[in-house]
Amino acid sequence: MIDQAEAPANAQTECAAATGTSDSRNRLIPYAVLCELTHRCPLQCPYCSNPVELERASREIDTDAWKSVLSQAVDMGILQAHFSGGEPTVRKDLEEMVEHASKAGLYTNLITSGVLLTPARLDRLREAGLDHVQVSFQDTESENADRIAGFRGHAKKQEAARMVRAADLPLTVNAVMHRQNLHHLEDMIAMAVELDAERLEVAQVQYYGWALKNRQAFLPTRDQLDEATRIVEEARVRLKGILAIDYVVPDYYARRPKSCMGGWGRQFLNITPAGKVLPCHAAESLDFLEFENVTERPLAWIWEHSSAFNRFRGTDWMPEPCRSCDRREIDWGGCRCQAFALTGDPDTTDPACEFAPQRHVLEMPIGEAGGEIPEFVYRRIGNG
Amino acid sequence: MSKRLLLDRDSVPRLPRHAKLRFDRARDCWIINAPERVFELDAIAGEVIQLVDGTRTLAVLVDELATKYDQAPRADIERDVTAMLQNLADKGFVIA
């Protein structure tokens, strides 16, 4: 009776197998736009989904450019706008953009670390029409959480989450889990219930960009992962109707790749602080692609005609074994950024697939999982 | 939320603040926007959900649908509608 499609906000979100919808001219209609308003952020999480080459504040597009993007998004049939970063609350014009998006009919979601939020700011955002807030947590234990974030912010995050609920806004707790905090997964679930969140995203680190640099520090062992899966499955039954839990298994232990972004250029677009339009937030790692900018072209043109969006769209680009696979329109060949990062070949099957010719590239990291924990390479300008 | 909501005929279902119903012209169907999810409703689900407005009990809602679709037995409508709304309630997208 009901078709459910995910409107993915970031790589730590699992994409559904939905194939997307088309309009009367058979053009794909995207569901969501992720607006990365800035790369500025007080935190320095070593698994940050921002690119290794961070954009400086002077390159950020202005309020009017974002408003134009949001209006164009509505005209294209986009339903949701995620405001992210960096830390989106760094932008003083956030309220203005949320109000513009909301009035235009977009469902608005704020993805924040929470460390800069105040009750007054939240009230203004709520007045502006904000629909939902997602607060990230690094751990449940403040010392470890602050060490991972490279910032003393855990206590402030808990306070921010309570402010969100006090403002009667719905809350998602986003918990990025890995070998250095998975032993606190049960506490994380309890914390989400205690904070009165509607939803908990248990996101395992996905290894691109910063996280790939820190893979050895984050990749859990198979046993750690199996224990996490058991805990989530048990909690889902116990908390049915109380807390919805989304759970993303790290690809390295999967038999099939994730349907990254619901397929390249099918459901989602990402706009960088400088106005570049990407099929996913990590796409700039595919350094041979050219990305168009919203200050130079209409968003609909970029979605429909740009070379970057058409490069891996559909199934024509696929190699074997994808091309003849009965899951080719379910997982869409997996993740292009991962295939390129791990094999140097952007056109090969994602190694997260057990049938991938280059599956063996996962053997080394999996073999070393659980070994010595190296120091973090923190996310900051110049550290890339 | 501290316990699971179980819908019965006296429940007055409504959508929570974070689930927003609207008609989408681009896709030509009713949709519910929710955090990182979009529910695209078929014609029947769209009819049902428009009655989920926090004023009708489930029993009244089913009565209205039974009057409108008088070729279907009321018991069948009640079963299907309850299952649909309980499913959404379990995901946190219907409250009462």
C-alpha cells in the first residue's frame, strides 16, 4: 500500500532499494537535497564525511544563492532539504534559509553537532518552520566522545538534544559507531530513549575521505560487528513503537554492496559550500569528474544533463558481473567512490560485493582489524 | 514516548509533528515526509491518511470509508486500515 523511499542525508545513512520515481517525460525526480552550508566546524571528527580538501569560508555561496537553489529544488519535485555542514549553525543566515525552504513546501531537517545551539536560536528555527533535528554523538562516555571529536562538546550535545525536545521538535540521535565505541552501543540506545528521541541512527563508519585515512583506528572486528547486530535486533523488538532504530552495517563485512544514494543521480543531490552540485557528498573524491556550480547553471539542468550526473546513472556504464546481475537495479553497482578509492578503477564493481573481481582488497584491512590502534588524523584544514 | 501505541477502534489517530502529509504534484500522489524518509501513498492509502486528522476515532474513520466504498465488507476495511495505521504507528509516523 505504501512505497517507502529513503531520502538519504549523508553517507552514514542506508539507502533503500527504491528505484526512484519519474515524471511524465520519464525524467527521474530527486527526493532530497543535502545543503552543505559550510565546512567550518568546531569538531574535528576523524571520520567526517566532508572531503579531505575542505572549502574555506571565503568560498561559501551567499544567502540568496542558497534561496535560489531551494526554490529550484521545489520546482524539480524535491521533497526534503537537509541543512548540514560542517556545522550549519555557524551560518548566521540559517534561519532565513530554513524559512525560505519551509515556505516553499520543503521538509526541513537540521543535521548538527549541537555544540553551538541555544534555546533562543532553536526557537527561531522552529518559528522558521524547521521540521526535524538530528544531533550527532561520538560516544556515551564524555571523555572518549570528546577525544574522538577533538573537542570538549559531549555535555553540550546532551544539553542541545534536551533543548530540541523542550522546543517540541522531533529528534534523531545520530551515533557513529566503530571499534573504539561499539562496546557502548547498549548505553547509546539507552541514552537515545532517555533523551526522548524518536529515532536513533546507528551508523557504522563508512570508509571514504577522512575515515579512509583513519580506517585502522575505526574498523571493528567481525565479532564486534556481530555483537552490535545482536544488540540492535534485540533493542528493535523491545523498543518497537518507542524508538525507531536505523542500522547500517559496514560494507566491509557485507555480502552485497549498499545501494549507495539509491543509485547515482536517481534520488539525491548534494550541494557543497561553494555551490558545486554532486551526486553524493563524497563524489569529489572522483577527481576525474567535473562538477557544475549552482551559480552558473540551473539546478534542473545539472541534474538532468551534466556529465557528472550521467557518468554512472542507470546501468549502461556497468561492467560484469553487475551488468548481468539480477540485483543491478537494486544496488546499482554499489558505491563508485569506494570502488575508486580501493581499486583505482571507478568502473569496477564495488569490492563490498562478494562477486566483485577485486573483492580481495578488503582482505588486508579486515585481517588487520582489531590490531594496534593508531593515532587519529583529525579533520582540519591542512591535515588532509 | 515510553510505551508502544496499540490502535483500537476508539483511538483517535493523527500524524506527529515530524510527519507531514501533502499532495505531491510531481509524483501525482499523497506523500508523508518524515525524517530521511518519504512515504509515497497509493490512491487508497492516500484516502485513508487524509482522514487521520486527530478528530475521528478509528471506528468513525472506517465507517466513512465503508460508506464511500460500499462494495467492500466493513470488516475487511477495518482490518486493512488498522493494519496500515498500526504499521505507521510502529514506525512513529502515526500517534493517538
